[in-house]
Amino acid sequence: SHIFKKNQDLTKAWKGKTEQLLKIDEHDFTMRPAFGGPAIPVGVDVQVESLDSISEVDMDFTMTLYLRHYWKDERLSFYSTNNNSMTFDGRLVKKIWVPDVFFVHSKRSFIHDTTTDNIMLRVFPDGHVLYSMRVTVTAMCNMDFSHFPLDSQTCSLELESYAYTDEDLMLYWKNGNESLKTDEKISLSQFLIQKFHTTSRLAFYSSTGWYNRLYINFTLRRHIFFFLLQTYFPATLMVMLSWVSFWIDRRAVPARVSLGITTVLTMSTIITGVNASMPRVSYIKAVDIYLWVSFVFVFLSVLEYAAVNYLTTVQERKERKLRERFSCSCGIPHSKTMMLDGNYSESDTNSLAGYTRNQMVPEEEKPEKVVVHLAMSNESNSSRKRGLKGHVGLRIIQNTHAIDKYSRLIFPGTYIVFNLIYWSVFS
């Protein structure tokens, strides 16, 4: 009995309904407080419960938050001996005036209604009102993917009055930047939440005027480890795998061709998979640069073997024709002909060099004879080495092993330089 005396039922004490306690029937709550007078200040604070998702494809985010409004409506003042407030649920909201705040650039939003509408109204004796609701909103976020996936994104949730201009309603953050609170457990799988902060400014509409707009800004930093495992490491391994063909015998055509085609197709699959999960933007992303440069390296390794195979075929054809011509027209013994394949000594070369041009080949084939003579020159002779410096490119073309040898150094070295430049620029 003592407890019941201490906590009396105010509705019984006043012998009337709740509406009579707040004098709702005596006023027209379709009009704002102090209608026709100065703008009514409405303070706002927000507590972010969770960031549910960030979608790169749709360029939006979903957030659940507690949205609270503070204002004074003297029409709701009531007599109280202990100056205690009264708390109501969402049923009273439909009978009084509340701010018409909406989310700018919102795609979808709703007030939670399980088990009842998640709305709370607290009225103080002097007419101050606290109006709180639990809302989930999906809003647009304009993202810049030029540094994806090494990017940071800044998104904003914007609040504004729909009907009342700044001459009728003044929205402001109740406690400045302290008006925004976040749950310490907020986390996202792909992003690190770096900062939450608030701003406010005026928004102008040509037909209706100026409105106060509040911003909830948050900065997200993308976790890179997932993309290292799923994109960068596989692409790097495919490029390195394509270099294996430089150590395979150039006569092993099936092995080198199949290896090159496999790496090219795998790189195409990686590029397609990354682009399938991204919006179709009209600019180049950082990951596109890496993948396409890697694709070019893989493709060049295939072209490198095509060049090796072609030049080997051309060289063998020329040597075969030269052997036939020397054996038929020059009277060179068979052993001399074999020397043209590279199995010759310095004395043999000097003896071959003693032939006159007329003895060796007809007049119209003199250029071919000169090339062959240069190719057979013994590089151990220092004077002939100096004479052949101008024909380094010719020797490389004739010796197909040199193409693979230089590729073993040029391809990895260039790719390492590219990686150093890439990660220094985008990281």
C-alpha cells in the first residue's frame, strides 16, 4: 500500500484522460508552435546503432539509428508538483505537432514496429518535448572508385524539414559535434570506420526557399587484405607463371603454347570477376591498372614465344638453303657444310674466309654470304668482336636463345619496377 501511495496514477488524480492532462483538445496542433512568430528551434541528436551494409554496385549504405528531436511547445505544458516528465508511446504522436524531418537522398527508410512502433515521446511540465524514434534508412552515397580498392569513402546522411523553411523552423545540432554518438561495436567486414562528425548548412530550392540541413558524415577506409588474397596475389602469380615458358625449350611447342594460353585465360577470368562486382563507371580504377598491366605482361610472354618460334623457323630455313647451295655450287666438303651449323674451329673459319666471293656464291647472292660469314666469325677473336658491335641486334635475332635469355631479366625487372611505382602512388 505504501508503494501505491508513493507512485500515484496521475490519470486517476486528475479524474480525466491523458488528452485532458495535456490539454490536447484545446489547441490546433496542425500548426507549429508560435505560429506566425519567429522560427521555432528544433535541436537534433543521433545515436548510430549500426552500419548494416555498404553497396558499391548500388552506391548506397544502410544505417540504423536513434533519431531524437528537442523543442518547446507551451501548448503541452501541464501542472506538476514534482516537476517530473511524462512519457508516452507512438499513439500520442498522431495527435500533436512534431517536426517533419525527412532524409534527403533516401532510397528506403522505415520506423521499426516490433512489437509496437519504436517511438517515444517525453513531455516536461514547461512544455519541452523529447521525440525519439528508431529508424533504418538506406541512403545514396556518391563514391569515387578511382583508387579502388585502395580507397577511402565519405558518405553523408542528410536531415531536413520538408515543409518548413528556415523562417519557420530552425534545425540545429543540439550539442554540436557531441550530438552524434556511435556504438563502439560498429564494424564492417570490408571497411574500417575512421571518423564520424556532424555539419550543417542551408539548402536552397528555387521554388520554395532556404532550408536548414543537418549532415551526419562518416569516413570509411577499405580493408585491402581481402583484395590482396582474391585479386592481387592471383594476378601476380599468373604473371610469374607466364615467365616459366622462358626456361622451357623453344622446340617444346605444345608446352609453351598451352602455358601461355592458360595464363591469358586465367587473367581474363580475374578481370571479369572483379568488374562483375563493381558499378560500371566511366573512369579507370586502380585495380584496373594493375590487372590490365598484368594481362599485358602475360600476353607479351605469349608473343615472345611466337617471335622465338618464328625466328627459329626462318633461321633453320636459311641455314638449310645455304648448306644446299654451298654443297652444290662451291664444292665445299660435307664437313665444311656442317661447320655452318656452329661446329667449327677458328682455323676452319679462316680457311672458309679465304674463299673468294666468286668461288662461294653467285653475284646475286653476295648479301647472304656476308651475313653467314659474320655469323660464323669466332667471338674469341677480340678484333672481330669489335667489328661486330654494330651487328648485336643481328646476332640476337639469329640466336633465338638470346631472346629467352634477355626476357628472363627484362620481364621480371620491368614488373618489379611497375609494382614499386603502383604501390607508392596508390597506397
